[in-house]
Amino acid sequence: NTNTDTMTKPKKFINDAATAVDEFIAGLLLQYPNHLRKLANHHVLLHSSFANDDHPNTTRVSLLSGGGSGHEPSHAGYIGENMLSGAILGGIFASPPVSSILAAIRAVTFVGGKGALLIVKNYTGDRLNFGMACEMANAEGLAVKMVVVADDCAVARTKGITGARGVAGAVLVHKIAGAAAGRGFGLNQVAKVAETVAKSVGSLGVALEAVTIPGADMINDRLSAKGELMMEIGLGIHGEAGMRQCPLLSCDDIAKEMLSAIQNYGREINGKIVPLYDSGDEVVALVNNLGGASNFEMSLLARSLVTQLEKDARCKVTRVLVGSFMTSFDMQGASVSLLPLTGAMASDDMLSLIDTDTDAPAWAKADVWKNAGSSPRPSEIEIDEVYKGAPSDTATAGVAPLPIVLVENFATVAREIISKCCDDLINAESLLTKYDTIVGDGDCGITMQRGANEISKRLKSQQLNVEHPALLFSDLADAVSASMGGTSGILLELMFRKASTTLATAANEGIKSRDLALAFRAGAEAVSFYGGAHEGSRTMLDALFPASVALLGIDESAVDVEGAAKAARKGADATASMDHADAGRSNYLSKEQLIGTPDPGAVAVSIVLEAMSQVLS
């Protein structure tokens, strides 16, 4: 029983459910020290302008909303200029008390002021408590009106007097009515705007897992209790039962179910029920995370919804808002709210209200698709990839010409070295594989062989530019990139690319043998910088770094390839006595597994340096 209790008990960041709302408010006040103020003695948050001597309600209508806690960022997140003036917070999924609602009304308006509008979601407790406060405020001489939002398309119109629930569509009511108030509309005008939006918007939610509220003793597993991958279509923001449960659907099929339910529910115009949207309609889509979905999943769902609205329904979705707007704690689900910009919503005034700026922290301004229907979204037009220009193009492209090569017979010697190195690496496959099977994942020999084969093939087909070292190293990097893969592949590619850029920017007097040595060192340093390892980490760097030092030698006018080869071999052999590794697969192995076997990457480096030395000797 203990194990079962541990598995089903919910895990939350919480101290005590009884004080959670107080602590939540305290957290918000820490986040927004200049933006929010708390109303004394109540779970009410107000815009900081109400702390000023110049009362905001002198010049504009105030807007209030609220409800049970657990739907964050609703409603406090929408407090701001051109949105809500304040929010009343109830307990967890519980309507706020009449006393707090009335206190909030008194704080945001006064007798002779511009009045206040209450925006209320259609739940019995909210309607009664906000309604009672509204009437009490009116009795005190305050001008207060109330608009009810019932946008949930999951509840059948024939299902009693309770009616559709208020869900995320209420956020669009907050936004548009708040902008109207900010523009100076009177109370009756603001209320009319709010009613117009409320009657036009339709929403539907789905969930893959139900909500578990803070303080609950058990995880709400009603969508997983049967041991099947189930989901629910049409459930409410408090976890109320939806239209139906069904096996888990694909993202596209979920979107299809959501849009079908919203369209079939429709909206009422002149006493008749008509489809919510028609072909050619401009639409606002608010895709809402119910709390537990990832941002990645939300973008997938948004794509499915918008694609179907535009391709199947022939609508123009000009504003796509995706994020957490009205949640249900940790419910793994999402909802979509659609607002057709037709009829009364199609006026220029309404459109400008939607796009009016606000500093409400939870609102993200829509990136509007302008000229919808007559031109594609600019985001659909890809920016052409910029390809690497041919060597002969560098002068005309504003790139400095490459330094001249002063190394005698560079091309001839380069061909011999590359051929010898590739042959020796290919022949060493079994040895490298043997070492890597002990201290790695067994693929080093095959990986090096793939790279060597590709480089050899390109050398024979004259795909490697051996006339200039900067171009040669760039071509080697391309060959490695196309063939090797894995960590060693990307590290060697980085080394070659760094060597290439180092040589391309060498001194104007031209590239000498010592410049090649310096490029080798720069490449080794790049492997360390980007890969994070260093000499002593039991990697290829244990051969690369000693070789890069020895290569430069003592004489500043020459390089010591033979000395570099010996240093590389000594460094590779030394890795066999290292009892720990700081990087690579060897990092997971014990001291006993490592001792006695050299690092295969370091051995591969020593094989290459020895091949170079043999050619040059």
C-alpha cells in the first residue's frame, strides 16, 4: 500500500494548500513591484495607477474580472493599460467572495466616476457573487455593469439553464473591452463591445490528462485509470466532464474534432443558430495551453488548427496567439478560441481594439498577417540559403584574396601526404576498433576508415584543392563532414575549418611552412575550445597538443614534423596509463577498464603524424 500511495500522491511546488493563494499573490508582487498593488484585507490585485492621487476612473471606465485561482495567468496577468484594472482572486477553483468583489469595485470607481465593468465567466458561483456585488455597488450610487462570457462549445444548448461555461475566450473579451475603455468609450459602449465579443467567440478544450489540484491526496487519473491511452474532448477548465472520452488521437485529428465541435455549436444571430465561421472569414485564433502541455506541442497543435481552418474552411487566420492564457493548473491539454471578424466584429474600430498595445504582462501582441488572402504570409517565403562561393569569386564578393603560398612544391607534397595518411588510417581500422571496443563504443576504427576513404576518393577525383592550404583544409573539412559523423568527425571537421580560416587570414607576405604549423596549433586549440577537453583528458588532444608544440620546434624559420610525430606517439602511448577520462565514452568507464589501453583517437592522430613524417623524410 505504501508503494501505491507514493505512486499516486501528486507532487507540487507547495507549502500548504490553505495559504497557497496568499503566497501566490506575494510571488506576483515580487515579480511586478511597479506594476501591481494589493488591495488591503482582500485577495484583490490592482494596477499601480490606482495608488496615485489622480484616480484613473476620472477619465476612463475601469474593468474588473476574476474567479477561482488555478487558471493563471488569468486573471491578474491581464492587469494593465488598455486591459484590466484589477482582478479578484478566489480560492483554488472557487469563486471569490462578494465582499472582495465589492471592495475591488469601490477601489476602481467612485460616485461620479466613469464606472466599472465586470467581466464574468459563466459559472453559477461567479455569476451570483459578482452579480450581488454589482447590485450592491449600484445601490451605493456607483455605475457598474456586468457581462457574462459563455464561450465553451462543449455544453449542448439544450442542457439546462446553466448554459455554456466561460473559458479562454474571456481573455479576448478582456483585451478588446479593455482597449475600448482605454480609448475613452463610455460604460455602456464598453459593455456593448464586451457583449459583442462574448457572443462572437467560440472555444473548445481537450485534455490528455486531467487536472490535479494542489492539496489533493491522489493524482486525478481518470484518463489513464483504464490502462489505455485515452483523451477527453470538451472538458472544462476545472476538469468538468467533456463531450466524450476516446482513444488518443493524432494532433491533426484532435484539431479536426475541436474545429468540428465549435463550428457545429455555432453562434446565435437574430435568434438563429448559424455556423461560427464561414468560408472567407477573417479569424483570430487563440490556442491556449491548459497548463501541462509543452511549448513544442502547442506549436504543433497551432499548425494543425490553422492549416485546417485555412485549407478546409477557407478562412484567413490573421492573428494566431499561442501560449498559456487561461490554464487549469497542470492539466495536460489545450483549448482553441476562435473569433470571426465578421458582422459587428468586422468594423475598423473593433480591429484596431484587438491590436491596441497593452502592458499587461500575460498578453502577447499578435503578429498580424496583413493583406491576408491577397498575398502569402511573409513567414512562408523562405530566405535563400547562401552557398559558399567559388574560389575565383572571393575578390569580387568583397572578400580579401588568399595569401600566396610560399611552400615549395606544396601541391605535390600535399597529395603524397594525404594519400599516405589515408592508406595508413584505413589499414589501422582493426587496431583502432580493438582499442575503442575496450575504452569506447567500438566505432572509432570504422569512423576513421570512412573519413579516410572519402578523402582518398576526393583526392583521386580532384575534388580537393591542393594548390592552396586554406582551400585544401576547407575541402578536407567538407569531406569529413560528409563521411565520418560522431564526435570525432565533428572535432576533426572543426580542426580543419579553423586551420583553413587561420591560413586564409595569414600575413600578407604569404604562407610559409611555419604558418602551416601555426594553423595546426590553432586547429588543435579549436578542438579543445569547442569540445571542452584538454591535454590530460584522455582524448585525441593528448596527441594533438604535444605534436603542435613540437611542430613549431625551436627554429622560428622551420618546422619539425619528425619531432611532432614522436610527440604525438608519446602522447598517445601515455593515455594507456591514465586511469580516468574527462570526456568521451571513456568518461563512463572505471579505472580498471581504462588502464593499459590507449585512447584510439590519440592513436589515430599519431598514425597521421607518422605518415606525414615518413613522406617528408
